Amino acid sequence: EAGVAQSPRYKIIEKRQSVAFWCNPISGHATLYWYQQILGQGPKLLIQFQNNGVVDDSQLPKDRFSAERLKGVDSTLKIQPAKLEDSAVYLCASSQHAGPHNEQFFGPGTRLTVL
Amino acid sequence: GENVEQHPSTLSVQEGDSAVIKCTYSDSASNYFPWYKQELGKRPQLIIDIRSNVGEKKDQRIAVTLNKTAKHFSLHITETQPEDSAVYFCAASKKSDYKLSFGAGTTVTVRA
């Protein structure tokens, strides 16, 4: 089965610029997650979608970050404007259903460098 | 929210020896504890998980133990091999929100 796809794999921008990341989850997976993984740390959940609705965005910096999952399949995460501290790997994950007994499958991530 | 602490941050073992990574969690409502392996430049992958109604689980060379009273759980890798070299993350979630809170990770290096 095809895994979670993400693009781009790498992105370098200057601070105050905008950037967008794309994620295509595993076919049929209802739940989609965006994580931020800063170097040397574990992934931190930014936002969780169930189909096309937001389940949890409590840790999303809403003044600069936004995400959408139109049609309940693909998702985009945007940062506008970017700050130096946004440099991280952005991981997308999906699971068949929400819940602790459903494995989350991760994509390869997008490595963002903000200069 | 849930706070997961993981120790050690780095671990170097001789090939064939065992490796043990320990995690503690703060929220007694947490009931699901997965472990992820992340090789350099690759995505995290689930290697084993345990639920709060079980004290121990094994899968070949990997085992996980859970002590609910002390709120800690551990990953044990026996007969380590070079391909076990990676960063390992523990995580915890609770039934009310299903969010995974990750530890900071342990970099395991298996010396040949």
C-alpha cells in the first residue's frame, strides 16, 4: 500500500516569507495530523483533522500558521510570515480512525530552514 | 497537558548487548504507549505499543513494560544489531483526546 506522501521534501526561505506544505494521506484514512519536529526533539502535534473537520488545533500558532483539509483527503499547512524558530521538520501522519488503538503512519517530512 | 520524559538521550551499546530506554508520563489518564523508531533522515515508524491493561508485551527482540502505578514504561532491545541504530521515541495518549505526546528521543548507537 502507498504511504503518506509529502512535498516538498526540503524548503529554504528567508524570515517573513511564506511557505506551504502539502500532504496526501494513505487512501481511506480519516484522520490526518501535522507535527512539528525541531532538531533533537520529539514530534509536537500542531493540528489534527477528522475527515475535513478540525479536531484539535490547540498547539497551532494561529497568528502565523494555518491548515486546511478540503474534501477530507489532501491537506496543506501554511506559515505566513515565517520566523527563524519555525525551522524544523514538518511531519504529516494519518490513521484509519482517531483513537489510541489506530497506528499513525508518518510521511517523510518537509525540512524547513528559515534564514 | 501530558508531559513525557525520556532517558537517556543517547545510548551506545556493543553489538549483541541489550539496550533499555525509559519513559515517564504525568497524566494518570494516559492509556496507550507506542514506541517509534526513526532512522536518520527517515520517517518515524511504529515498532511496538502497549495498552494500560497489559504489563508487558514482546515482539521478537523487542519488549515493552508498563508500570501504571509509577507511571513509567520502558523499551528493551535484546541482542542488538547495527540496524538497531536509530532514534527511538516513546509517546503517550489518553482516551479522552487520543493526542500523542512524544518524548525527546533516545539516539541509540550499536557498535560493531
